[in-house]
Amino acid sequence: MKIFHINASTRGEESQSLAVAERLIAKLRAAPGATLDRLDLFDGSLPAFDANAVGAKMALFTGATATAAQKATWAKVEAVFKRFAAADVYVVNTPLWNNGIPYVLKQFIDLVTQPGWTFGFDPASGYSGLMTGKRAFVVHASGVYHEGIRPNFGSDFATPYLADWFEFIGVSELEQIHVAPTVVNGDYASTKAKAIARAEALVE
Ligand SMILES: Cc1cc2nc3c(=O)[nH]c(=O)nc-3n(C[C@H](O)[C@H](O)[C@H](O)COP(=O)(O)O)c2cc1C
């Protein structure tokens, strides 16, 4: 089992989504032969999905010849996809930022979500995910928002968005775990303990 861990928090040891994800990964790694590849989205290594990347993508669509700069950028994009495609199990940990995902996680999604890589398209039947036979766990942390919260305390567009994206690319076995609220919470220790217990039980 090859595990690919995508860390979308900047906060290192302070990160609550990372702390829960690490407990989940420790359980996964107990399986014989399990290996781990970790991508820290804020380490600056992700290529930008910029004019060269879009140019290379459009050249593929239209059959035009990509420029040298476009080809060089596309090779970097493909290297990210190959790391992603090599895995059997995904673990994503992400903070809730402004009711959604942090921009680096969207950047990663824009890099790997390419026709012929993660999805196919047929004019008659539409889209089909190509990342079949894999499963994913997402650990979300939010400072205020939590399930059942009153109106005027924010929203969570990250959970439905990631459910939709994993389904779109063909990963239909998805579990999402929430550790929340991490800030406005008089008993965060028990909130965190419950999230870890749920994460470990899901892996079990
Ligand atoms: C830029 C930014 C935006 C945030 N937006 C929200 C939000 O919309 N809703 C919320 O409940 N918490 C929000 N928070 C709080 C984080 O979700 C919270 O601190 C969470 O624990 C961060 O995840 P981490 O502990 O894994 O780093 C925000 C924090 C930052 C830095």
C-alpha cells in the first residue's frame, strides 16, 4: 500500500488537521509493506499553474506545438501528477480558510486534474474518473465552524468540494473527518480525542 499524504496546513506542530492526519497515517502504516510519500503544499515546490501550463494544456487540446517553455512547465506538472498517481491511498489534511480550501490545495487540484490523467471525457457519456481502485481520507480543521453550528458562524464549502473532486477523478471511497472547532471551544481536548478515535476507527 502506497500512501500519499498532502499537507495543506502551514502550521507544523501547531496544526490540528496534521496532528489527526498523522495518527491516521500511523494506523495505515501498520499494514505490512505500507510506504509513505508526503507533499507539504506550502514548501514552495509546487509549480504554478500559469500561462505556460495553460498554454501547454491548450496545445494538447488543439494539437498545436507547445513552446519550449510550455513543455518545460508541463514536465513539472506531470511530475506532480505521477507522484499522485503512484499512490493507493490518499490522506489530505486541510484547514478551513474563509469557508473553503486554502489556495495551495486548489493549486494542487488544478495541476493534477487533467484529461487523460485523472479523468476522461466522452461527448456522449460525459466525464469519467480514471483514479479508480484508490481510497482517500480527508482531515479538516476549522477554528469556528463545526457541524450543527448556528447561522452567522460561517460555512464549510471545503467538505462538499473535496467530496465532489474525489468523485470526479474516480476515487469513490472517501472518508472525511472533522476536528472542530479548534479555536472557539471550551473543551478542545475532547473534540480532538474524538476526531483521532474516529480517524483510527475508520482505518481499522
Ligand atoms: C486565512 C485563515 C482563514 C480562516 N478561515 C476560517 C473559516 O472560514 N472558518 C473557520 O472556522 N476557521 C477559519 N480559520 C481558522 C482555521 O481553520 C483553524 O485555525 C484551523 O485549526 C487551522 O487548521 P490547522 O490547525 O490544521 O492548521 C482560518 C484561519 C486562517 C489562517
